[in-house]
Amino acid sequence: MTPHILDTAGAAEYLGLSCPTLERLRLTGNGPQYAKLSPGKRGPVRYRRDDLDAWVASRLIHSTSEEAA
């Protein structure tokens, strides 16, 4: 069973993405919500599993014509 709180590596694995891809999505604001647990560039980042699931759900596409819109 996947834990409810994941670090970047765990979240990337859960989503089937690489860590650099998830980090890039975080940088651009196009990724799932996350929590920054302490200030600074190296402060730990954590993801809630529910937020990862919601992000995936928000990206569902019904047809290839939707994707181009």
C-alpha cells in the first residue's frame, strides 16, 4: 500500500514519472499540489497521495481532439 505522504521520489514513482519531470512540473506550476515543510531551496517537499490522484483526474482526456484544445 502506498503511504499517504510521499517525497518527490515516491510521488514520481506513484505517477510513473521521473523525478526531474515532477520537479519541472513543480517549477512551472503545472504539477500536483505539494507541501514545502521548511523554508529554503533545500527544504523537504512532500505530496499527499490524494492530491496526486486529483491531479491525474484533472488531466483526463476523452478524445484526441480535446488534447489539442
